[in-house]
Amino acid sequence: MSTTRTAAPANAVQGAIVFTDIAGFTEFTAVRGDEAALELLAIQERLIRLEMGEHGHIVKELGDGLMLWFEDACQAVSCSLAFQEEFERRSSAEDMPLWVRIGIHYGRSLKRGNDVIGHDVNVAARIVDLAAPGEVLVSEATAARVTEDGTDIGFEEIGPAMMKGIPEPVQIYRAVRA
Amino acid sequence: MGSRYELPADARIRVLTASGTVIVTAEDRTDVEVEPANRTVELKESGSGHRYGILDHLHRRGRRNPEGRRGQRRVSDDEPPRQSRPVLEVKSKSGSVEVRCPRGTDVSVGAISGRVNLVGTFGSVKVSTVSGSIEVDTAEGDVDARCVSGSITVKSCGGRCDVTSKSGRVRVERVDGAAHASTISGGVELGTSGRGEVELKMVSGEAKVKVLETKHPRVRFQSLSGKMLCECEQGSDFDLKVRSISGSLEVTGE
């Protein structure tokens, strides 16, 4: 989704914005304590860095979530599915409920120091609100950029979503391994 | 009296609204009636409206296993590619909107605030709201209902049922396919015929699962501090996987 634009400013970047959010982090902290909560955050970040490699980078930390940026939408979706698979493996094996919700939108944003801002960043932030723990939800703009050949990514249609502050509906899909 | 529209064969209905109650009623009729009459109604040739054919592409790649286990998908080579389906789109910025459509119609609703109520028997149902409760009578196919804050009630789902509320109660009275439900703060009540897996994630709310037929679940309960009470004989008919931070689980049989 894009707002009305003229010539792209020099600090404009095109890419996939990924938001992660740990579900139940507050309750986990209450039950297990601050140290365990810090460890949970560290595990999330470590696993994401490991899977993401050079394909993307962490823009910033957002409480119990992260904002990531990928140049390539396909890599963003593929890495996010890999994050979830690793989170699930760790959650099942240990007492560490890494129930992470992930939302992705592809579009334009403006660099502001190490941060990125813009309408498309806001759309990505709204998408993660609708995700269930363990899900990767993507906008149609993201799904449309995932090339068919050579990937094992599939999509299930979730439907249109209206979002606060976003004037047009956004078609949402669930990304899955095909 | 609202405005009336022809609904092409295989068409589905999409309702989009920023605020206000949405009521969609499936009944014995062949056309669609929209009330009040001044809502924007448009027939679109494909699901996305602006990128013809993308749903076709996505659907072919995204056809999932009917049993519904997430991540395990089966795509049959002899299944023909699905054609883009026409969509009758009803748009409303604010105020209530009421739509009457033929029984068995596939419906999707996107809303920001306001109650969404689907009355009657539908095909598949997809509803998302930011704040506002969701109520679905009967879907013969799959249901996907999700909201950020608000409760979700589904009376009967003949296919796979996915329900997610960040803060709100989730209640599914009967599901015949697989079921996936999650809440952050809020309880889950679910009745299953035991023909598909059931997976629940709650942070602090309680889960109550009722097995509606003579089936024996393989129960796996993982919780940091919650307790499980299972009054149903366990077996291997279907998987019941429940995870919580502090919520409890109660399983009962028919």
C-alpha cells in the first residue's frame, strides 16, 4: 500500500518491514521473574540473528518485540517462517514459551538515522496485531513479491482487514511452508 | 427496503467498514440486499480488486491439507487451478450495515470497531475486527475469525476453525474439522467432534474443551503454572494440544 508520492527522496528505501511480538510476555515475567524474561528476549534475538544472517537486520527493539528490515520480501517471509519453526522447537523442548506473532508488509519507508518510518511501516505494525502466536501474516503487497520458483512458501487467504489509521483495507495472508 | 444486487454464480461477499454494526444474514434468496441503500456496492472480478489473478496464483500455491494441520499441506496435481472469483464488495465508512445473501455464500468482513454478526448458514467465513465482538452462526466450510479486542463466538463450523483474540473470550460450540484458537487474556471454550486436531494457546485464561462424539483425544497440556482436569477417556483418535502460561484446562466427554 502506498500513499500519494512524488519523486522519491534520497533516504527512501524499498523493502519488507517485519514486526515480531512475544505473546504473553507480561504474564511470563510475572510467573517466572525478570531474569527469565530477559533470557527469553535474548533467546528471541539470538535465534532471529542466527536465521536472518545477512538477509536482513534488526532496526530496533520494541519492548518484547523487534522491528526488522529486509530488502527482499521472499527472504523476509522465508526467514520469518524459519524463526517460527525454531521458536516452536524451543517452546516444545523447554519451559520457554516463545509464542511469537509476526507481521510483514512490503513497501517504501524513509530512513531516519538507524530507524525507518512511514505509512508502510505503520501498516506492518498493524498486521502483527492480527496475528496469532506462531503465525506469520503478510500483506498482499508482500505475497505478490514472493516469486513462485525456487521457494517452498505458500499462502492462505485470511481476508481483508481494516486497520486504525490506515484508510484502505489490506488483504492479509498467512504464510506457510508449501 | 435496501438496494438489491444480483450475485453471480460462485461469487462471494466482502463487507468493509470503519465503524458500526455489521449484520450479514444468509437466507433463502438468490440476490443480495444491502441496507441502508446508500452504501457503496461494487462487483469486482477478482478477490484482490486491483491485481487480477493474484488470488489464483496464491490459492494454487496455498491449498492446504483439509485435515488442517498447520504447515502440512497437500496439493493435488489433478486439481484444476481455481478461477478468480467475483466479489460483491460492500463498503461503509461509518454507521451500521445489514446485508442479506443466499444461504451458503462465502463471506468476508473487515471492520475496525463495531459488532459483526453473521446469522444463518454460510459457506466459508473470514472476519477480522480491531475492536468489536464477532458472532458466527453456522459455516459449512472454514472459519477464520480474529480480533484485537473483543469476544468471538462460533456456533458451528463444518471445516477448519481458526479463532484468535488478543483480549477477549473465544467460544466455539462445535467444530468438525481442525481447530486452532488463541487468546492472550481471555478464556477458550470449544466443542469438537474429534475429527481434526485441536490446538489452543492461552496466556492466562482457562480452556474448556468438550468432546462431542465418542472419540478419545491424545491430550498434551503444557503450562508454567496451570492445572489440567481431564474427565474424558484418552486415546489416539485426535490430538488435543493445549499450551498456557498460567491458564488451566478442563476436558470433558459427551
